Amino acid sequence: MELDREHAAALDWTRIAEGPDPVAVGIVERMGYAQGLSAVKSGKGLSQREMDARERWLGRLAKLRPFEYECLDKLGIWLLIPSDQEWPAGLDYLGNNRPLALWARGDVSALSQPALAVVGSRDCTRYGARIASNVGYEFASKGIVIVSGGAFGIDGHAHRGALAADGRTVLVSAAGVDRVYPSSHESLYKEVVAGKGAVISESPVGAAPHRFRFLARNRIIAALGLATVVVEAPFKSGALSTARHAMEIGREVAAFPGPIDAPTSVGCNELIRHGATLVTSHTQIAELIEPIGVNPLADDAFFSPATDGSDQVTRRLIDALPKHGGAQLADVARIAGVSMPEAMEGMAKLKGQGKVSYTDGRWKLAGEISLPRRYCE
């Protein structure tokens, strides 16, 4: 694989700087990757703050060996920078804390699709494993990419739930994309890459999974997801770090509650206490990411964006109906903000589809959405 001048320079930036590095990102944004790297080597054109940061890059620059580009084709590795079409737009919300570049294996188109981050304890319970698998399955089957860290416990179950649905999942690694950590997850990595998903990292090929890289990659997981769901987490947990990053950039954070005396649920309960949304089903999670077109009231409309004006009217009519009992048509029309003729036509359409019913002069939903059996077993 041949890289242009900017991508080649970006590759070297990831080899000398560790993320998040706002000074390095600032240089790149001002000068570009190639010119910025030349400035670091020469020491010319840098501010005092950048000169101070340069000292920590020079040690690696001095020992930087020529990169063997043939390994990119051999291993099917991509290098993405913000100008690339596949660059995840969500990362830009990190500002100067964004990754300098992304290394990736697999189908990089998964990075531009709507995604949900699912994280939690490595030492999860059977309850947590079941919930993580179900959430991964439900959302992946509806076209949402499941993002997690590939670790033991909740991460692994969320990835496998998505794979079981023949859906997409993105594994954000704390090591180079050519390395598997934990090593026992080799089959999981292979399934993700072989399927419609991707393994990504801001660290270069060959990078070891050091502790600080686990903490750094949490911001990437948070930024990739439209929302972050914490299934189980102890009080001190990388999952809580991910949740904090999500909150800092304005992302929705949800948590499944657990027993107050269960160590694996203390973190989730604390998150809820401090503002995270309590969720107990995938439909409640769907409400947090509704702007992408979610309609949690019916599976066949779960991710069906409106294609014409009448579809928008019927969706608004459904939203205007009370969760329990019924309402007169005039009240539904008023709440939905549509005219009476539009309401009459829309309700007739919904009644024909079996989504609403009309009894004793009142309209109501034809049935309540119940939690799938998998959640309750």
C-alpha cells in the first residue's frame, strides 16, 4: 500500500506521540502532518509550548526506523486521517484531544455508521453477560454498530452479540491493530475483521497494551457512540472513565441498575445517581439515540426514517398517543401538531397497519411493546 505524503507523515506522528496529545494535534491542524513533522525535526516555526512538547518526541524520533509499508497490505491495515471519507465524524467532538490518526483492520465503512458504545466490567456476572449480549444483538440487528474495547467480560459479550446478529461491531484496541489483547480473544478479533466490522487503534503497529493506552482509548469509544451504555461496572472502572468522557462531549450515558450490595453494580448505580439515564431495556436505550431515526414503538419501524410527509405525520401521531388508555382524535391532532384531515387520514393508515385501534370514541396504541424474552430469562 502506497501512502501519500500526508498519510506517511501521519503514520510517523502516531509513532512519536501518544494520545491524547493536544499540542501535537494543534501543530498538525496549523501546518499539516508533513510540514508539522518537519518543524518538529528542525525546531523551526514552533511556539514555546510546542518546543517544550518537542522534547518528549525527540527521543522517539532519534530511534525511529523506516516503516515497512508492505505490512499494511499483508495484514490489511488502513491508516485514516480526518480528511479521509471514512474518518469518524464523532472523533472531532474531542477537539484537540482527538487521535492524530487511526490504524484500522477490517471494513472501515463501519466507522461512518451510527454507533452505540457498550462497556462494563471485565469480571462481569451472568446477568451482565446476558444483558450485554442482548443489547449488542438487538441494536446490531437494526443496523447500529456496536463499539467496545474487546476486553474480557461486558466488552466481549457485546461484540459477540453483534456478531451473532450478523451485524457490525468496532473493537477499539489499546494495542496495535496487529496485536490481540487479551490473547484468548484471538477468535473474536478474527471474526470482527472477517465480518463487517473493524479493529481500530490510535497506537501504531506493534504497540504493546500498556495501561495508559487503555485509559486513553476510552475517549475514542465514547466519541464513536451516539450514546454510551454501561451494563455493569465496579466503583473504579475503565467503563466509568468512558462514561465520563461521553458526558464531557455531550453524549448520552445510560446505565443498567443492579443490586446495591453487588460490587459489579456500584459503578452503574453511582452513574445513575449522578445523572446517567437508568435503562432496563433496549427500547429505553433507543430513546436516547432517537435523532438518527429510531422509533422504539415498533420493531418494523425501529430504524425507518421518514420517506415522505405522510410518514412523518403518522410517526408524530404515534408519539402523541398516550402510553396507556386512549385519546380523542382532536387531542391527538393538537399534540402532534397536525390538522384534523391529516390526523384522520394518518390514523386510518395506522389502523390498517394494525398499529392503533379505535374503541368507544378513543384512539390508542394497538399493543404495548414488551421486553424480549432474552432479557427476562
